[in-house]
Amino acid sequence: MRTSVLRASFANSRGQTFIENKFHTAPIKIAKAFPLEGQLGVIVMDVSPGLLDGDRYELEWTAAAAAHAMITNQSYTKVHPSTSSRGSAMQQTFILEENAVIEHMPEPVMLYKDAAFRNETAVRLKEGSAWLQAEVLCPGRTLRGERFDYRAYSNALTVHYGEELIFSQRQRIEPAKQTISAPGCWDEMTHWATFYMFSDLVSSVHLEQLQETLDSCAAPDGHKILAGASMTHRFGVAVSAASTAAWPLQQLMQELWRTARKGLLGKPPLRFLQG
């Protein structure tokens, strides 16, 4: 059982974002940071096999005024089996000052058989700032026959604009206690993805752009995709999607990201995503 911490703050100087301060404890750390057309790309590394029973990861990201960072990780977030009395957890906090941007685009979460995982994200925005995130959830190691064999998955997201709570979402899945395959629930789907975009610059125009992307993306052969987009209570758009594998959802999330970068940020796709 361990608590691991990663804290980093970004600042902007002469149009380029850089890491102003950072701190970490094993096994998570920033493996690499590199400039990306005025913003900063950051890759997080986990040098352990993944989240073991009782593990807790705490990550805090702070972006000063006009800073722009893109955060991802090296590989899937792997959540290992846990005992009935414990589990593993990850808490991430994003603090954005005026006109700051953070794009959080991690690799999928993989829930092993008997895993129990609590994932909590808190975002704090100020005027002109923007936070984007895409997540993909896997039901287990499907090539090994694992499908919804984990014990529990709990996911929570809160977004504040200044001191106002503008979004709160909670999800809890306990496959053994729920009829996962029922119509209106997961049905035939096994993988889930979400894309969020929050900023006081968000309008219905951005919703239309993302919906057009959903409408134009054809599902690959052998896989079905169900997806929908909607405005949130204030300053946001949320997209939910489901499929029968992770990679179709990853492709869809990248297309939505490209659309959001162009529509909201006025920026082209990052070069390493093109192709």
C-alpha cells in the first residue's frame, strides 16, 4: 500500500510554456516534457506494474496565466486485483489561471479481474481558461476473456468556474450487482469513453462542431459505436461514446480532440497526431 504524489506547475514566457516547478514520489513521474508549437507536451510515466491493492495516486497540475500544456501518459493505467476491504484510487486536480489551457489526453484505463478503482478529478477554471479531457474505460483484458470481472469502478468529476460549481458527474459500476448487458444499460457494448470541454468561451457552435464530427465518423468493420454530445449546465460540452473495443473509441476521441482544438483554441492538430 502506497501513496504516490506528482505535482507540477506550468508558466508562460514569451509565448512558450515551461515547467516552473515539479515534485514527485515513486513510482509516478514526468518522463518527458517537450515544446509543441507554443505549448508544452508532458508524458507521465508509472515505473510500477500499475495500481496495486491499496495504492493511491495524487496528481496536481497548475497552469499560470496563458500557459498551455498537453498531458498524457506512456501506457494504459492498469488497475490490479484488490481485496474486498480495499482498492486503489487516483485523484487528479487541475488548477487553471486566466487564459490557461490544459489538454488531458491519457491512455485508457484497464480494470483487471477483481479490481476496485476510485477515480476522482477536480477542475478549477478562471476567465478565458480551457480544460479538455478524453478518457477510455476498458472492462478488463478482453483477449484473456475478462469482461466486467472487476469488483467496482467509481468515477467522479467536478468543475468549478471561480467559486461556482458548474458541473458534477458521478458514476459507479459494480458488475456483480448490476445487469450490465441489459438493454438500456451497456447492452452489447463493453468499452466506454468520454470527451469533455470546459471554458467560458464554449458555445452551442462548439457543440455543433463536435456533433458533426460524431456524425461523420464511421464505425470500423466489426465494431459498433454509439455516441452523443450535449451542452452542460454552464460553459461545457460533454460527449459519451460506447463500443466493443478500445481502439475505435481512441480514434473517435482523437477526432473530437482535433475538432475542439480547431474550434475552441484555433489551433491545428498536434503534429504527432496527424496522419
